[in-house]
Amino acid sequence: MKVWSVAACLGCLAFVCRVDAQTLPSEPISIGGGRVVVSGDVSGTIGTADPGFFNFTDYDHSALRLMRVDVSATVNAGDHFAVLGEVRAENLDELSPYALFLRVKPWTAHDITIQLGRVPPTFGAFARRTYPADNPLIGYPLAYQYLTSLRPDSLPATADDLLRRRGLGWLDRFTIGNQTFEHGVPLVSAFHWDTGVQMHAATENNIVNGTVAVTAGTLSNPLFHDDNNGLQYAARMEFRPVAGLILGASGARGPFVSAGAAAAAVGEGHDREFTQTAWGADVEYSRHYMLLRFETIVSEWRLPVVSEPAIAVPLRAVSTSVEGRYKLAPGLYVAARLDHLGFNDLHGTTTTAPWDAPVTRAEAGIGFSIQRNLLLKVSHQYNTRDGGPLKRVEPQTAAQLVFWF
Amino acid sequence: MILGCVALVSAVSFVCVPQGTQAARPGTIRGRVELRRPTSPMERRPGVADLGSPAPRDVPNLLRSVVYLESAPRGAFETEEGGHAIMDQRNETFVPHVLAITTGTTVDFPNSDRFYHNVFSLSKTRRFDLGRYAAGGSRAVRFDRPGIARVFCDIHSHMNAFILVFSHPFFGVTDDDGRYHIDDVPPGTYNVIAWHEGTSSDPKAASVPDGGIAELDFTIR
């Protein structure tokens, strides 16, 4: 599998390079007069060790020690239809279909789009700009990357069970459901996309636009094949009153716990009751050389109540992220992000504490464009975690080289 | 390499033209540039992460070429201060796509779209970043070094344009049929080059008669 994946990745790169006169391409490859357009992002990141697993992702890799290759393509079939897809390999160990969907534009005169398949996330702002070239820093916002101790397929029986796993979301298991060790889930997965149907509409001047979606998984656990009998409903509204200002609000709700785990906990037929519900608000403001972003997400999970001391539901997590970028000179910028992820208190037999260990991250860095599509980033992170058995304070430094076309 | 050649030749080369004739009248070099293989416009990157369809945009005019003297007459570099030129940003396209100017010219970059653009260039000829500004806003850049500046938008990666900066005034931009003319050329023999979308032709010699016309056609690609 690994050999095949590596070969496929290299094949993709070789193909796009050959098309562009045996040099690395600097712009998307267009075939058939624009009917097929292929682009790519390649990034290599090296960073210091992460013994506290602050940067571990639900792709089972550290975001600061990562070789990532994305190849995206669109096949346009007239004014109304297009097929879009993206394959991704991380550390060249497996090639994954990240996105594959049909885009339908029923009326050319109206800005209404329907997308079917493995579609981009409706919820939030950051999830659609996770590409290294779009992220001014190297790390990701905690809400989209940091692994909580919750799993959809493995459930704690008591509050004590959950409290014992604080800060251990990178490798986790509970007593009900799947007993193998796996990673937990973030509030919103930036590394997997969900499967379903999505409709987007905008006013003529795009001052207001909105998107609704029905998909198989949840924000924390996007899926290709649903693992329970319920669908997720998500919506997002954007308001752009003036150029440079974007105000966004999002909501999503769907059954989170897998049918197998729910049945093991409370019997058959209850899996739709154990949901993830999330609300988000985001603001982006840019002007001249400055770009500011703010995003907050509140997520609630309802888990089965099995034994005493019972898990008081909902379990709530709140993330807040503030990010800024300023261009100092042509091709040179500085950026910083301050991020906090907190959890509500849970009462155990002997202790009351947040159900997972709160995490704070400060990251600052610079980016330098060696050429237009070759970017070097260096950043420094300072992570702190209030609880859990692993390392609680962790400074990390990383460098990333990003090439895109 | 190709981009740099304009800077080199136009900065250091000149040709001695006959000075003895008192009434030497300038002539014209004219002709046509044939493009064997039309260039395709730079496509948008596949918007896999976009929730909606991309809005229609204008397609840049890629038919224009620039023809210039590789070796300019003595005294050609003593040009007066450059003026103003405009490169508009309209419906996600730079207009014109190719702009030829002399050194000292200030280029205005108005934004005619209702959303932000961010014009920048990382070219050695002129490195600049104008930041984000909205409709009705404009920023200006003065070009003091000969060469080619590749211009992009930091927000819309498919937007691109060329600005060719010459240290002499002997150049012409073709029309949509490929026709060009370079006027007021002192009589003499010159090497002439045609340039199109980053590709230069081999130099061709043109002899400009006293007050006359030299015909010179090119084929590129």
C-alpha cells in the first residue's frame, strides 16, 4: 500500500511537471482549453519533538513533522456541471481521496450551487483554508486539530472514566465499544471532509451568502460511510457589508456516537440521541497590509449515561482563536495566533474538573516568499495544558517550505 | 534568463548612427508578429474548498506582443522623465495584460472591482506590494530600472500581467492582429526583438532609411 501510494504521488507530480515543459509548474495545469485544470500543494515541515502531543492530528501525524502533497483537479463540463477532486498524501504513507464531488450550477444567472459527494466543510471559517499556502502559520487552530479524549466508537461508562483520560486524546480508549487504542476527535476535523449534499446561494453582489448541508458524519468525525442512523445538518451564513470585512455564523448538529457503541451502552435504537451540536462565529477584517481573524466555536456532545457517577451531559468545549498577519515588505510577513480550548466541569467520585485538560497555544512566525509560489515559514509555538499525565508546557519551533501551483 | 535580457540589452547597448547628415529624418520600423501557438490564460486553481461556483471573470487579452530595439541609438537613453501609465484591475483581470513603459514612468493600479485586490511583484526589476484596497482606490508604483516585472494579485492567484520597462523609447506594442510600429527611429541598422508572454524571438536586423520605413515580421513559438 505504501509503495503504491508513494508511486502514485510521484506519478502525479511527474505528470504535472512534464506537462509544463520539464520545469516545476508555476501555475495550474490546463488541459483541453480549461476543461481540466490541475493544481497542487506540496509542503514539508520539520519541527522539534512533541512529547505532549499538542500537534497530533486525526490523520495520526504531527502537524509540525509532516510532508504533505495535495493534488486537486476540476473537470468542467459546460456552464452547469463540474467534477472536483483532491487526493492527499501525508508523509507519503497513504494516498487518500480528500474530496470528490459534483458541482451543479442550475442557473447561470443566479449564484446558486449544489455540491454532492465528499464536500468541503460548511461549518466555520478555517476548515476551508487549511492548505499550507493559505495558513500564515504552521500550526492549526486548536479547534480544528487538537484531539480531545472523546471517541465516537468508544465510550466512557462513568465520569471517572472520562476524567482519567484528560489530555490523552492522541491515544485513547474506554470501556464501552471499541477497545482498541485510537486517537480522539477534535471539535472540527480539518483533515477529513464529510460526505453528502450541500447547497450554497449568494446575493448578486455577494454581500450575503448562505450554505446548508446534509452529511453522513459530524464535525468531529466526518465520514464517507455513516456509522449510525442519523444525518448531520449544518448551515453557514456570511455577511460582507464592506470590502475586507466578513462576518460569519455557523451551526451543525448530528448523531455523534456510532451505532455499535450506542448499542453497547444503552441498547439498540438510541444512536440518534447522542449528538454533537456546534455553533460558531467568525470575523475577518483586512486592510492594506493587515489581516485579522477571530473565530470561536462552542461544541456540545451528548453521550449515553451508563453508570454512576454519571457523565453530566452535554459535555461542552469552547475554543477561541485570534490570528493576525502583517506584511512588512514585498514577500515578507509576520503572523501570530492566540488560541484557547476549554471544557466544562465534570463531577467525578472524588474530583471535579474540566472533562478534558484545557489547552492554550500562542504561535508567532514569519513567512518569506522565495518566489511567488515558494514560501518559507518559520514559527514558534508555546503550548500549555492544565492537567493530564503528559507534558504540560511545551515550546516548539518549526520550519515549513510550501510549493504550490 | 529571457526576462532578464531586456534589462541587460536596453541598459547597456547603443548603436552609433550617422551624425554627419544634417537633415537626417527619423524613420519607422513596422511589421507583424505571428503567434504560432496562442497562449492560454492562467486558469483559476480548482476551488475544491469553495462552497459556491466561482464568479465569471474577464479573460486577459493575450494577443499583444512587444517589439523593441535590442540596441538603441546613441542619445536614446537621455529620455525625459517618464509619465504615467495605468494598469486597471477589472473583473479579476489586469488591463492591459502587457504594458510597455520607459524608466521613470509611474504606473497607477486602480481597483475597478467591488472586492479587494492586492497587487504585488517579486521581480528584480521592481519588487513591491501595494496591500489590499477596495473599489475606487488606487496605488502607484514608479519603475526606475529597465527589465520585466511580473505582476500578480495576492488574493486572486490567476491574475497576472507583465510590465516591460525600457530605458529607451524605441518599442511598440502590437494590436490584436499582431501589427506594430516603432516611430521616430534615427536612420541606421538595429537589432530588433519581439517578445510575447515571456518568450523572446531571435534578434533580427532592420535598416531604417532616412525618413523611410523598415518592414520586419516575426514569428514566435
